[in-house]
Amino acid sequence: MVYGMDFYIIAWEKVKSLAVAGKLSCVTELEGTDDYYLQLARSSYSLYNSGLGSSKYCRWSDPSDTYFQNDVNYETILTGSCGNCLSQLKTDVGLPTFSDAQSQVSDIDIPSIIDTR
């Protein structure tokens, strides 16, 4: 799980540096506001989900993008606007519970940029 977080953090850092430089049309709110952080999170997810080599920072703001619905789903879960989203997803698509998934993986020892050991 930490391995995937590394990629999201890299995406966050790329998106934030572009947003601070005024180079992202989809991050328009003032820094420090809730909407600003929501836009950063959505852009970071778009980049993370598209691949770090991608330039789809603003995929979430383009309804014509093939994966736009993924970003809508991410926002719904992120903002909690669907109530208990995770249990709803588990029911809808048959995802395993966290403990089921955890029992299927073994610990791996990969250095992490957020490792505090």
C-alpha cells in the first residue's frame, strides 16, 4: 500500500508545483482553501491514475475524456457525498474487505519516500 502512496505523493508534488506556477487551468481556487485542496487532490488522482508520465492533470475537468467517470467516482468517495461509499462499492462490484485483501498479500520491503524508520 505504501508503494502506491509514493506514486500519489509524486503526483501531488508535480501538480502542486504546476498550480503554484499558475500552469493548471483546473486548479483555480486560492491556496489554503478547501476547494484548492480538493482541486489538488483531484488533479493528483488524475495524474496518478493516468500514469506519472502523462500530462492529464486536468482530466477530471474534461467530460469528454475516456476516464472522466473514474474522476467523478474519486470525488464522490473523497467528499463522502455518497454516504458509505466503500461499503456501496463492495456490494456493487464484489470487492473484498480490507482484512480479506490483507490476508492475500505478504509484506514487502521496498524503500519509501515516506518511510520514517
